[in-house]
Amino acid sequence: MEFQFPQGFVWGSATAALQIEGATREDGRGDSQWDVFCREHPERIWQQATPDLACDHYHRWAGDVALMKALGHTGYRLSIAWPRIIPDGTGAVNEAGVAFYRRLFAALIEAGIEPNVTLYHWDLPQPLARAGGWENPATMDAFLRYARVCFEAFGDQVKLWATFNEPSWSTLNGYVTALHPPLKHDYRAAVQVAYTLMVTHARTVALFHGLGGDGKIGIVQNMCPVYPATDSPRDAEAARIADAVYNRWFIDPALLGRFPEDAVELYRRNHILPEMRREDLDMVAADSVDFIGVNYYFPHYASADATETLFGLNTSGNRDEDCHFSIKGLFKFVRNPKGRYTDWAWEIYPPGLRDLLARAHRYRPGLPIYVTENGIGAQETLDADGTVDDQYRIDFVREHLEVIHGAIADGMNVRGYYMWALMDNFSWLNGYKKRYGFLFIDRETMRRVPKKSAFWYREVARRNGF
Ligand code: NOJ
């Protein structure tokens, strides 16, 4: 075998509650901001899709766990729906919601699959969203209470926790590009929320460690490496700023215990720096994660030639349609003319993952790292023989695993890999069009059909390499 992984390396896949559970109005679950957004802005989502049914995992979880087991998974990354546990965000705990996850975790453990659980994967309870969401400091308190409820209810079953999923992506899309709820384009609010999320993260880590259990806690970050578009000094500067805004604002507090000085300066100059209270900064400095989750899909190339402010995600699945992220006078992301691209115009660039792992390792040498998401979205249908021949997904995963293998050989402490996703799911603005799963979901019948990649991965997991 060419690529043998260390013993105990976790072979898994990932999902998120809103994207697979469905049953959005069952057993006392409250609305999340995404349920309401889909209802109020159906035109923004492909085919007016909603998460109401999703993959019906809420009812089919036992079969899904059995499938994971059959596919040789040793780990599974999932999220808890806050509105299932505390339906209105602040009030009574919904015992039916707690019972659902207890059953699910028990089945996973019984199947030899270790749950890696994210507390917040963007499904903010709607009453909190209506009251100002993460701009309102009360949301931080509500989250801390929710986190405590989860730690106490599931701490005996769950040993790997993550506070937030991709705080950078949710902040930028919620408050800069105005593509995700709350659909704002407000730099001041963006920086305030980005700050509050990282302080909330730090407080949650301290809370967790204070409870003294035997679990570990981390955060899941989308770390898009940012490269200069050309070798000009202006583009190098644009890349540095973009990296500060996009990545370092979120990674530095979590791993180094401080916000990056260049971003602080940028925000101060533009009069959008929130009040940074001593007690918050002390909290950020005081405690730290036990591991870092890295989500990696594609890199960015920054150009200084940003003459307009323009945002847009490719939601067509047509690779000629560019994604746009350009802030006038600051930086804009451009396409790599030599790059390989997916149908959603995301570049396939495995060495980017190496750069991210190296950064995490450089920041905190030896810190356990999990690749908590990595995968490729495609439009897929069942072949005539009733299967899906997704060789491109096998190639994608294999190339990234090779990079991880190299990183481990060079001393980086990468402990596991969770392919995004276990199954095709509600892919936010792309609805059900963009399929990511090992399991194909027949949208008519909800039948799960393992794709060719699922069988390939089963062998990789079984042999602990390839
Ligand atoms: C990252 C997000 O965490 C996940 O929810 C999403 O579906 C994937 N990216 C793919 O876009």
C-alpha cells in the first residue's frame, strides 16, 4: 500500500442538522433563521427548495447509522439543531429533541462510530434572529446556556465537540455579501458579529473545560488559503489583507488567543471596530481549543484591482459562471487561469490543504487537527444500472488524502478525515441541486444509494490507507 495512515486515524463523513434532518416542525422543534429565510425568499433558493424534508434523517437515522457502519466509517461529524433543543432559543429545554440525539449518539457508539458534534451550524433559533441575531449580545448568553445544556445532556456520549461551523463563511455571507440570512450588507455589523462569535467561542471553550469532563473541544473553520493573484507587491498586500479579514480574524483568536493586529487596524481606520472589552480579550487569551477542525474546498487569489464592490456565488452549476467577492479599494478574488474547476467554479487545488494544515501546525505545533469537511459538489443522477459512477469524487478525495498523508509524514498531527458529505443534502442556496454525498438520495423516494465513491472509501477505511 502506498499511503498507509496512522493507526486510529478517523475515517468519516460529515453532515449538518438543517441539511439532512427534515421534520422541521416535529416534536417541538422551533423555527431557525434558515427555515424562515427559505419561506420568505423562495426565489433565492434553487427550485424554491426548503429544509422541511431534507433527507428525512430525523426518521431514517437508524438506517443511516447502519449504512455508515456498512461503509466502514469510524467517525461521523454532525451538528445539533439548537431549535430542537431549545425551540425559542432561550426558554424551556425540549426533551423530545434531547431524546432524539441521545438515541442517535447511542446508535453511533454501538456501531463503533465516534460522533464529532458541532453545536452551531448556522441554524439560529428564529426568535433570536428576530431580536438582532449575533448583533445582540443576548445571543451570546443564550448560546452559552444552550451549550451547557448540550454538554450536560450528551457529555457522557460525545467526546469531540466543536463550537461553531465556519464562522467566517456565515459572517461574510450574512453581513457582507447579503446572500445568507440575515441578508445584510453592513461592514460594521459584520465586524461586530465576527468579534462576538469569537468571544462566544472562547467563553464556550472555557465553560466546557470548567465542567471538567473527559471530552475535547475545538472549532471548525473554513480556511481558504489566499494567494496573491500575481507577483506584484500590490497583490501581495491585497492577499495579506484578504487573509486577515477572511481567515486570521477567526483563526488567530482560536489558536493564538488574540485578534490579528492588521485587521484590528483596518477596522479601526474605517471606524467599524467594535468595542473590544478587556474582559473579552482576556477570555480569548486565557483558554484554548483541544483541536482544530479544518474545512477545505478551494483557495482564493487576491488582486488589488478592486474597482467595485460586488458579490455573487455560483448557484448555477455552470463552471463558466464566476463567483464574485470584491470590496472596492481593498481586494477582489479572481480566478486562477491555470486552475482546474468544479461545475460550481470552485478550484480543485489539493496543495491548498497542505498550506492550511501547515498554518495550523505552525500556530500550535502538535495540536490535533481534523479535516472536518472536504468534498466535491456535482449534479448527479442515477445511471441506467441504478448506481452513480462518481470517479471524479474518488479522484478528489484521493488527491486530498495524499496531501494529508504527506502532512502527517512531516509531523503534523492530523487525526481524521470527514468527507463532505455522508449523503446528498440541502445545500443552502443550491437547494438539492448540488450533490456532495457518498449516498445518493433519490428525492422522490428518499432511498439512499451508495455511490461508487462510497465503496471505494469503505476499502480505504478497511485497509487504513490506499
Ligand atoms: C461548508 C458548510 O459547512 C456546509 O454546510 C456546506 O454544505 C459545504 N460547505 C458545501 O458547500
